[in-house]
Amino acid sequence: MIPDRRSTHCISVTTFDASGAFDEAAMRQHCERLCTAGIGAYLGGSAPGQGNTLSLRELARLFE
């Protein structure tokens, strides 16, 4: 169950695979864990979200 109101927020890391590419599946799983715990997240920032290392295409997928 997802709480109606989030009282905790975090700046989330961005997940990468062993080759250094954006790992969309791992990011989805990470976000689902945060959501289930009732934690709001800021995604794609430069620190610690590593958003500045993503291509525009990867950043668009992250925000989708």
C-alpha cells in the first residue's frame, strides 16, 4: 500500500550496469522500493543522482 502523503524525501542515486550504462530495470526496482516505503524521490540530479552523466535519451527514460 502506498501512503497518501509522503513525509520523507530523498535525492536518489541513478543505477548503472557493469559497463557503465544507465540500468533502467534496476532503476525501476529502486524506485518501486522507495515508493512502497512511502519515500518521495528527486531523480536525475547531479549529486548524488549522476544526472549530469546521462545522455539526453537516458535522462528522458529516467523521467518517463
